Amino acid sequence: MMHTSQDNRPAAAQVETQPAKPASHDTAPPPALVEFMMKEWRPALAKPPSLVRNSEVHQARRRELSQLFPGETLLVPTGHEKIRSNDTVYRFRPGSDFYYLTGNKEPDCILVLSPKEGGGHRDLLFVEPNPGRTDATFFTDRAKGELWVGPRLGVEQSRQRYGVDECRGLPELEAFVGSLRGETTRPWRTLRGISPKLDAMLPEQEERDRQLGTALSERRLLKGPLEVRELGTSIAATFRAFEDVIQALKRGSTERHLEGTFASRARVEGNDVGYGTIAASGAHACILHWTRNDGKLRAGDLVLLDAGVEGHSLYTADVTRTLPVSGKFSPAQREVYSLVLEAQLAAMEAVKPGNDFLEPNRRAMKVLAEGLERMGILPSAEEALKEEHQFYKRYTLHNVSHMLGLDVHDCARARQENYKQGKLKTGMVLTAEPGLYFQLDDRTVPPRYRGIGVRIEDDVLVTQTGYRNLTKAFPKEPEAVEAWMARVWKRARR
């Protein structure tokens, strides 16, 4: 029986005569070892893979994109593993647009929508071939050999798995791209900034390529029922991770204990964390994106936890709660916290179809400025809120909302008139996250407030009549937060 590879090609045609270069601490295999390693392997099973989950949704998305660019070749790469240090790499996470269109999580792949005669597009997926045990690279190639990193599907099984019209091996990509470069009657567009290799193959068409990225981002602005469910799964895992962190507050001694605790749940129940976890205690909470997480936890301080689980579907939650390390807010902490909560509730009430995307921000900033005036920090909320002043931003640098989905800051390539300067629409998912941050050395702030940082963040879905709080299970009234922590600690003692 002829030994066939995963891609069903004769073994003799694929024997690697020049094994991949070993790492600096390896020795090259002698020819006798190569010959020995190439023998006596059971043929790969021919069982076809199952269709990727929600294949019909990914296919529908490709058809929608096809309609926007009739007669044009579209290239959407997923990107590559990135070096962390020397020859070690970060855990790969596929490009969001590529995943949105395919459901494929493997690195290096490229989706091509190729025009068909008579209209529409044909799906062409370039993937890493898998010769199985018929090529010496299966044990000599640290980057792609299956004894090092596990097998890939290969060409034919990828076609079956992802429900595309055609798959080809990546070695064929250069010739395909070369044919595009040399054909002036076949317009093409490339999603730039994801694959340096692909970017280098095709000359940039700044406006045309930008339009492809914009179209993909704007398709993702409105979430369908499947996407809302996937976000709900990630949010539920995030809730359990927050409770893990509350338990860790009793036994942990540093911010890093909290980060590690959250990450454990994220890896067990999802793909990973959706972004670098912020576990900021004390004055570190006044640094908006504090991810060093090397501070100590002290009784009497607050800890600001901004974190989200990225589910297996790659949709991520993004939730912030500010928790008292000891389980009880001090009077000053409660005063600041209550003002931020008032601002958040005002922002969320402005989440409804037809409102400006920035309307929740305007409402929240008004509440914060008026509160800062009452606290004796701003002399005049009216003056502070004037567009030419914006003095309130000394204490709250960021706006309250961004889109959420496959990326924590989703749809970033959308046009401003359809995002920041646009209107809210049914199906959008955005955050509501006002905050106040009083620096230790800020002499405009009364001493009792200095070093207090508070942010409260929920994920909200725009509905036909208003909004639905997807993260409503997370307590946020100060009394409810204290009761939540007490419940978790009591449960942990059982």
C-alpha cells in the first residue's frame, strides 16, 4: 500500500533532502537518522474533518463582502506567529477579519475571494501543506514540524473543514500573487498591516486597500444573534474569573496574584485573556492602562480590575469593577465610586438607536464635572465642560465607550462618520466605562481623595428600544459590591 501524506500526494515526491536548519542548541541529524525516521509510519487516517462550527455564518459573511467588491480579487491574511525572544514565539491569535470570514485559527493562511465569470466570487484558501511523515521536516522543522508543534490540516482537509471552494498550499501563493501583479485587467485589494510577507508581494494601493479594511470593520459594527451569544459565553466566564479574583484577594499579596488568577480561568474556559489584564491597586489605579501588576495589595486600598475572557470563538468580554481590598469602602472611596457610578448610569441611559455615539460620553462627563464641582475640585463645571476647556479631563482622560467584539477595541478601521461621529444602531455592542483618577501629587485635589482611582465598565447591546446590559450579573452598587465580596469569601470558607 502506497504511503500517502495528509494531502494525499505520493510520499516519494515529498521527501525533504535538506532538513530544516536546527536551533542553535541542536545538532543536525545525520543522514542515517533521517533515513531511519522516514520509515515505518502508519498511514494518516483518511477520515474527513467536520465542518468548522458556524461554517454557514462564515460563508454568508464572505458572500456579503463579495457583493461590495464585484469583479475584484480580495486578499485577507491571518498573520503569522510573532517572535517573543530569540526563537520563541507568542501564542498565535488569528487576525480578526480573517477569522470572521473563515473560522480558521491557523497561522500563515490567506483567504482570497476570486471573481467568477457571471458574478460573485470563488473562495480560495492558501494554507500550510501537511505532508505528514513523508517529509523530513516533520521532525526537523521546529516552527512547523508536527512532532514539534502538532499537525496542521493540510490542503484538502482544510477545504473540507472550512467549507471553501478551493484550497492551495502556501508554496503556490507567490505564483498566484505574481499573476495579479502582471495582470492590469484584474483589480485587487489587500488587507494591509496583518502579513508583512503578503504586503511585500503586492504594491500598496493606499486608498483601495484601506477601503477593504474599512468595509470589513463596518460589517462587524452590527452584531448578529450568534455574536451576541458568543459574547455572552465570554462574559459568563469573565464573571467566574472575577469571583476567582475576589477569592484571591483574601490570600494573594500582589497584583500579579490577581492577574494570574484571572488568566487561569481565561485559559481553562476560553482561548486566552482578551487583552492585558489591569489589576491596579492603590494609586496604580490612577494609571489608566496599568499592566505591570507588580504592586502589593494593602488593606484599605481599592483594586481596579479591568479584564475580559476571550472565548474559544475569539469574542472578548471587557469588564471593570473597582473593589475594596478589605471588602468595605472608606467614606472617601465610596464618595468617588458613587459619582462614577452615577456617571455610568447616565451614560447607559443614552444608549439607544439614533443617538450620537458620543452622547453617552457627553452625559457622563456632565455628571462627573458637576460632581467634581461639588467636591471642590473644579471651580465651575460649566466652564470645565466648554469644548475649548475640557478641564474635567485632568481627572478622567478617556471617553466612556468603544465598540466590542472580536477585538476589545473593535471595528477600528471603520470610518469616523460611521463610528465615533456616527449614530448608534441596533446590534452594536459597546462599553460604558467612566472613571475618575486622582493622582497622589495633584494639589488641585483634596488630600482625602488623592491616590483613589475608580472605573466601572459594562458591555451593552443596542436594542430597538434602548440597550441591554450584557454584564448586569456583575454587582456595581457599592453596597452590592461589598455583599458580593462577602458572599464569595463565605463560599470559599466552606
